[in-house]
Amino acid sequence: MADMEGAGQDAVAALRALLGAAHVLDDADTLGAYARSTAARPTRPRAVVYPGTAEEVAGVVAIAARLQVPLYPISTGKNWGYGDATAVTSGQIIVELSRMNRILALDTELGYAVIEPGVTQAQLSNYLAEHGGELWMDSTGAGPDTSLVGNIMERGFGHSPYGNRLLHIAGLQVVLANGDVVNTGFGHYPSARTTYLYPYGLGPYLDGIFTQSNFGIVTRLGMWLMPRAESVNHFLCSVDRHEDIGAVVDALRPLRMDGTLRSILHIGNDLRVLSGGMVFPRDMVPSSTALPDELRQRLRQQAGVGAWTVSGALYGRTRQVAAARHAVRAWRWASRCSR
Ligand SMILES: Cc1cc2nc3c(=O)[nH]c(=O)nc-3n(C[C@H](O)[C@H](O)[C@H](O)COP(=O)(O)OP(=O)(O)OC[C@H]3O[C@@H](n4cnc5c(N)ncnc54)[C@H](O)[C@@H]3O)c2cc1C
């Protein structure tokens, strides 16, 4: 324990020499903020560091490797769902990448942006509104201040045809645990022109191994952008009874498989929908962690949601969307969606 504390102190001193004191914080307020968690077992980090470049990230990792101090990377730290900004175990040094928020390139012809981990949904969206011509980005339902890279590293999903985000990126730059920097796909060829277009490069395809793993710290990636859709049509189907959702999904599957539905579909039960708008009603259920059935049904009625809700959107040319809408209407009718 004493050795760990000694290594932690040495690491903080070396990190201050590398990044400057302003970017290595271990005061009680900062540590307290990063220890606040909705998880059952909150942890307290040893320090929080804010590198500003990929070279600095590599330097941070090299120090941590030398002194055997564990790191926990976050992009903007607004992860409320897959985990949160709290490190996995106490004593880790949190590497918060929000200072690295440059949009390094935008190619409006080929449809991609090269972004650093601190770039937020709102930032890229505003940038595209100004410079992106007819290009749109995929967006998640998380807030405007959440990062794109952190979400992609968690294999997050958006709501558009590009919503399976991991399948719409190319060219990761990753700092490995020994401080080496890897460029995936064609990125390791210095003059490659397809780094952000063709994710596979030659040989083994590496990108997936860095998701949900923390095997490396991603310092840059190319995110694909979609052409502005001529027409967008959202749809919802509310299913009243829990036991009917299986048949609804069975009827939906062919539309997804034959390409009628190209966007990500969201299928959530009543708890998923209710919890998006309220916290657990602890005052009404003082002694249990589960909602009693009767209260669950009452909350459902009050909120006007079914036992299950299916939502999606049609994107494309107007005639394409009209044809897809026809198929979705037939599915809704056959599935007896109540709304
Ligand atoms: C109301 C609401 C709606 C939401 N809607 C959606 C949704 O539609 N789709 C969805 O996917 N999620 C959704 N979420 C979940 C979550 O909030 C988002 O995924 C959010 O983008 C994650 O926060 P972040 O971008 O700040 O990630 P961070 O907290 O920065 O990072 C998340 C994790 O990814 C890893 N990581 C981060 N950066 C790096 C890096 N540079 N290199 C390697 N690993 C890294 C770390 O393990 C980190 O803990 C929602 C949450 C809420 C509360």
C-alpha cells in the first residue's frame, strides 16, 4: 500500500513536469467531483490529468507504465449509462481528454471529419452547419456536451442510418499501454490517402479491440458523415401488453433485413422509457428496488407509454421514404400498435 502511494506521488510529480501543474489536479474538490457516481461502489481517483495533445497522452502513458500506476481515460466524462466518469478502482489516474477538442479535418466531398476525443456532439454539429455543406452527422440521445469518441469507444448508437457508429469510422490513432502510438487501417502509411475512407487497411482489422476494453487511448479518428436527407419521417409504435413484443419484432425484422428500415431502431420497455423522464420514486417505494406492478402500470398510464415502445426514422429521398412509410404503416397495422 505504501509503495502504491509512493508510486502515485512520483507519478503526479512526473505528470506535473510533463503537463504543467494546471493540468494535473489532485485537490479534494476535483477528486470529490470525479468520485461522485450513481454506481453502487464509487471510487476515488489518485489524480486527474488533462493532456492537450496525442504526444502528451503518450507521455502520460509512458510515465504510468514506468511507475505501474493504472490510468482511466475519459473523453468528456459525460457517460451516464455505460459507466461514468468514475474510475474502475480507487487510486487510478483519470486521463480526461476534453482539452483535445480539435476538428482536425473536414472533407465535404468524401464525407468525413477527423476529430479528437474532446469534440462534442454540439461542436461538430455547429461546425457542420457552418462548414459542412450538405453533410449531417449521426447524433445520440445523450446531451450536446457528450463526446463522439467516448461514445464510439463504448460502442454507442445513434438514431440515423449511420447510428451503428463503430461501423461508420475509420483511421483510429491509439496510444498503447507502453506509450507507443498505433494508426489503424491505412493510417500507418505516412502518405496514405484512404486512412479515413477504408477502415480495414491490410492484415488484421484492429479497431474493435479498442472498444469497451481500455486497451489503448484513442486520440483521433475519422467519423463518416451522411448526405443531408431530402426527407425524414419518424415513427413510433406503442405496444400495450408485454407478451406482444415478440410478434412485433418478428414482423419488423424483414423490413430491417431487406433495407426498408436503414436507421437504428430503438425498442425499450416501459422502465426504459419512464426512467428517461424521472428518477426512481423512492418516496412511493421505500423498501424495495423494484417497482410494484400496480405502481408501474399507474406510472405508465400517467406518462402515456405502453409496455414496450418501438421508435425509428425513415431517411432518404422523398419517394424512397414514401415507399418505406407504406411498408411501416402495414407493419404498424399488423402489429396492432396502440399509438
Ligand atoms: C438521457 C440520456 C440519453 C442517452 N442516449 C444515448 C444514446 O442515444 N446512445 C448512446 O450510445 N448512449 C446514450 N447515452 C449514454 C451516454 O451518456 C453516452 O453514450 C455519452 O456519449 C457518453 O459520454 P461521453 O461521450 O462523455 O463518454 P466518456 O465518459 O468520455 O467515455 C465513456 C467511456 O469510454 C471509454 N473512453 C472514452 N474516451 C476514450 C478514449 N479516448 N480512448 C479509449 N477509451 C475511451 C472509457 O471507458 C470511458 O469511461 C445516454 C445517456 C443519457 C443520460
